[in-house]
Amino acid sequence: MLDIRWVRENPDSVRQMLENRGTTFPLDDLILLDERRRRLLTEVEELKTRRNQESKSIGEAQSRGEDVEAHKAAVRDISTRIKGLDQEVASVEESQRELIMALPNVPHESVPVGADEEANVEVRRWGTPRSFPFEPKPHWDLGEALGILDFERGVKIAESRFTVLLGLGARLERALMNFMLDLHTGEHGFKEVLPPFLVNSRAMAGTGQLPKFAEDLYRCADDDLWLIPTAEVPLTNLHADEILEESQLPLYYAAYTACFRREAGAHGRDVRGILRQHQFDKVEMVKICHPEKSYEELEHLTACAEKVLQLLEIPYRVVCLSTGDMGFGAAKTYDIEVWIPSQEKYREISSCSNCGDFQARRMNARYRPEGGGRPRFVHTLNGSGIAIGRCLIAVLENYQREDGSVDLPDVLVPYMRGVTRLEPASS
């Protein structure tokens, strides 16, 4: 959420931001609501001053033995008007909050301006895509032949875009999870958290999933609970409505969770395989830090995600997302895209974002400066460290052999209890 005072004082900057993002928003309505709210508050304060004066006059008149009924009537009338105005202020503030909650974050000045992913800027590449002496198979063919992915039974017990992982496939998913958590907690300084997979509406609104993305979420019918689309939601909300000490910053959290997304706007995209599922596993990293350190922390966060693919020895590239391709709550985002041989292209496997104080304002998460002064909003960052299902795809496709078997990266062998290769089920 943006600071309404900043919006009020910089309407042209907000309009330019919205144009750069390719977003329509009733900015004039928001500004008019703010003006109305401030006028009402001024009127309320003026009436309270008059009421105090009338109340004082009652005491003075009584001390002189004068009739005070006119003063009491004036106080009652003013109090009634104040009550009505307070109700009007509450209604205006609610309308204003609903509007400003739908206003996206302001991109950092270093973010490339553009309408969509075509304007994204490649920052760097790591590794060289393998040259296969045969035509590489897609992961869905490899997975079925290996007996580790069962698409039909996933649909049978749930619906489309749910998949059952079997045997060494399930173990590989767990191996990747443990490898990532051990790396981030053991070498990158993150504290492991196992949060609830269900959160309330307040938490969803705090990180920006609500109200804008409600149609992409799964909600419990009889409770104020939502299935999380990412561990970013519970992790970032750990310090909602809290005032931290500056000495506590930065805070690093990492968590494995299952993630749930309806993908309401993604019909017809990546329908084969497990690239785009309604339920998927992910290791998420969240940082809560000092405002002056957040862009430095973004570079470190991205490096932590990159390290996963470096140790797995899988080629990838990092791109800086443009204003038109960036997420609603982000001020700057790096996407890490892994090489997928069957598609001969890089596909997203991690997004690392600095949200500035955008989420902190929604959650009321602040810190107390060591030198004194009023509490300030923290900055929050989040990044996939990384999406486990997509990492499984990358391992299968980049390490496949012509006979349909798949070698496993050395770093995963201890987590696979010594298994070094996946063999076709018929072998």
C-alpha cells in the first residue's frame, strides 16, 4: 500500500507509474475521497472546539446563577452532528482504503520501462546449455517412462493440473526440498520456518494477494481461511502489527510449503506436464530489513536462489522484469529462468522481489530506530529458493540420457540415499 500523503502530493508521478505499468486506476476518485476525508476531519475538529467552548460556558453560567439550557441544547446539537460526521468519515475512509489497496507499488528507478516481458532486460547467464546427440524428450514423457509421474491418477483423485509423484519421483521431490533448505539455512543464514498452509484474509491482504487476486486463490467455504499461494504470505506476516527493534534487522526466513493456485487466468497455458500446477511445492525465502539496505539485500537474495542451480549444474539466466511485467506489490524483480532442453528456451523458476514498504504498510510492520524517533516501516523482500517441481523438470530434462534414464546431480545423491540414476520402469 502506498502512502496516501505521497499520492496526494505527487499525482503526476502516480499517473506516470500507472502508465508505465500499463494499469488503469481511478486515481482522481482516490484523491477526491482523500480531500473529502480531510474536509470532514477539519469540520469535526472545529465542532469539537465549539462543543468545548459551549461546555465551558455551561460551567461559567452556572457559577453566575444563569439559565444554562441553551448551552446544553447547543452541546447536544453539536454532539449529534459530530456523531454523524464520524460515521461519514468512517465510510469515506473505508472507501479510500479499498481503493488504495488496489493501487500497485511504484517501480524502482532502475526497472526497465516497458509494456510486457519483451521489455525485460537480461542481466547475466550462468552455464552453457548441453548439446544433446539425440532429440531431448519433454519431462512428461521422461516421467511416465520412469514410472515417477502419474498424470491420469492425479486427475482421477482431484482434477486437471494435479499430478501424483511415485517412488523415486517422490523421493527426488523431497531430496530437492531438503537440499534447498539445508543450503539456505546452513550457508545463507536463513531461519527455517514451518508455517500454516492456511491463512486468514488479513494475512492475504497484507502481502497483496487480496483483494486483487482473489479469483486465483482457493478459499475455505466455512472459515475465513485461504490456501496459501506461496509461503511468502505466512512468512512476511509473521511480524504484522509488530514494532521490531532496529538491532533485530535484518530477519531472514526460509520455508518449504505446498502452494495452491487456481490459475484462473492461465487457461490453455502449459497444460502438459507439471510446469503449471494447481498444487506445487516450493522453498521460499523472505527478508525483513532496514529500508536503506533493501536493494543490497535483493542482490543477495537473488544470489541465494542462483546458488541452488549452480550446485545442481543447470544453466540459467537472470532477467530484470520491466514495469509492465512486474508483480503488483514489487518495486523491483529479478526472474531466474532455467534452461529447458525440450523447449529450447529459458523458463521461470524463481522470482526475487523487493517490495519496499508496500507490504509493511498493509501489515503495519515497523521498527524502532536505535537513535530514537517514531517507528518506521520495514522493507520486505521475497524470493523462490526455488520452485521444486520446476527444478525437478530441469533435472529430468538436462540430465536425461538417450536410453531414457536420467543421471542425478552429485549434490542430490546423498539426499537420494545413494541413487545416482533413474532408470525407465521397464528396465
